[in-house]
Amino acid sequence: MSREPPLLGAHVSTAGGLPEAIPNGEALGCDAIQVFARGQRQWRARPLSDPDVALFRERMAGSRIRVALSHDSYLINLGSGRRRLHARSREAFREELARAEALGIPWVVFHPGAHMGGGAAAAISRIRETVAGLLAETRDSRTGVLLETAAGQGTAVGWRFEELGEMLRGMRPARRVGVCFDTCHVFAAGYELRTPSGYQATMRELDRTVGLAHVKAFHLNDSKRERGSRVDRHANLGRGHLGIEPFRLLLNDERFAGLPMVLETPGGPAGFRRDLGILRGLRGRGARSR
């Protein structure tokens, strides 16, 4: 039975302006790309210009790229109990949603946040309520949000599937919320992916706590650190502790057919070309996972 293959791609540079992401992605042969719609390590962002928005949309429409994702700024922490930081994060995240909507980007991927000593339960509630509020305020937008699975580094929340499930409950409408599964982060958080049985057990747990239907995108990264390290360090495919098998299993899992799967591995364009070549060679090399 034929099925749509995953949409493979990478997080591409926007140096020279956001529209440059499209030719950068096409040069790699990407079916999907991820971008920063604003500076990832600064609070202040230059407003999007109408010409840039128009050119981004025009180039996307004329390209082989099927979907673009946006990743939020690393400074944003919706889980913080520090009033000023939380307020600043909320406003910055609202801007992320507005930028993605203007560019025609369907999903903003974001790190859920960190409790910074205030406790995981309070942070989870704060993230859920904040995102729910922003979705209500932007009810006419088509852009949704994807909670990224966390590695569990520091006081980050969202590294356990149960925590992601708690965050998702209460976020409405359902069509605008989901999860981005990062292979490095999930492995670093302690879940097994390296064997068919381990992979299947992890997916069953994800389905039980979050629901596989909520998985809308993947970050494909190997891990420089061992399973359960709770350290977020990406490696090129096959050069870390994950190896190649998890990626073979994912690419041939019918449940994730047609979803965007983007690389965030080291080495820039050369590293992406190598890793994309590996991924393309894995398609069709495995039975479906159940």
C-alpha cells in the first residue's frame, strides 16, 4: 500500500532576510524547513516588512518545500514564576504567533519552559494557562503551537510525556495545538528508541499520555550524551548514542506518514546534506511499527 513519505528537511539560515530561507532549503533538497522568525537570542526584534512577507510567501508558493515551521526564541520562558520574565515571555510569544501567521507558517515550535525553582506543577499550569490565553486572543489565526519534548536539563519541564499531556489538556482549539518530538531530547530524558521493542514501548507510552494524533512534527537529532543524561546536546546522525536505527524506525512508521521531520544537527549545510542523505536512504527500509 502506497503512503506519503515524511517531509524531510532542516533548520535553515535566514541570514540576509527571512525570504533567504527558501532558496537555502531548496539547495539542500528540503521538503520541509524550520526557521527563526525573529532573533533567537534577543528580546528586541525588527518588525517584519511587507516586502519580506510578500517575498517569503511568493518563494514558498513557487518552491518544492511543502511546509515551513517556526521555532521560538530561546529566551522565552512561559513557565517562569518571575513576574517580569513571564510577562516579557508572553508578549514575545504572542509576537512569534503574529509573525508566523503573517508568513503563512502553520506551526510555532516552542520549548515549554523551566520552573526556575518554583516547582514543576506550578510551571505546567502556568504554561497551559498562558498558551490557552494566547490562543483565545488570536482565535482568528490559523497558526498553532507545538510543544517540543524537552531533555530535562536544569529545571525544564516537558521532558516526561505525562507533563506534556497535562499541558495539552485545556489548550483549545485542538486543531491549533500539538507536539514536536525531538529524538535527542526524548532519548536524553530516558526513553528508549534504539531497538524495535524499545521504540514501540516509547510510542505506546506517548500514545497513552499525549496521544499520537497530537504529534505534528519531528526534530531528528542524534545525541552526544547517553540515554537518561537529561543533557541537550545534538549530534549528527549515527555519530551519537542513538545511532541510525531510531531514524529507520521513524521514517518507516506509517503513523507519521507525511509529517515534517527536520534536522537540527551540527555542521551547517554540509552536515545537513550528509544527514539528509542518510535519511533518504532509510526510507522504505523497514516494516511499519505497531
